[in-house]
Amino acid sequence: MARLRRLRFCDYIPDPVERENAISSLIDGSLFSVMSGLTQPFWGAFAVQLGASDYMLGLLTSLPALVSLLA
């Protein structure tokens, strides 16, 4: 917990419990982005092994971009 106290970007939150929750949430989001970035290139190969068609592979590559555009 001492390492988290060095992070100064949540100093505007007065309650220490809420500050700790905000830091944990930011760390969780960062780790999710890293995990997603490391696994995304292999989704297509995994889908081919499962027997996906060309149409399904197209959806697999285009739907994440479409959802992020809408979000």
C-alpha cells in the first residue's frame, strides 16, 4: 500500500477509502488494457482453429472498432 501513496494524481479526493478505490480502479483499467492488447492478435488464429468462416473473422476484426467508435 505504500507504493500507492506515491501516486499523486488522486490527491483531490478527500476520503482515503475513496482515494484508494480510485487508484485501484485506475490500476485495474490499465492492466485490462495491457491484457487486451496482448491477447487480441491471437483471437483470429483461435477462431480459425475453432472453424470460423471468413464472415466470422471479418466480424471479429471489425466489431471491436465499431463498438469503440459508438462508445
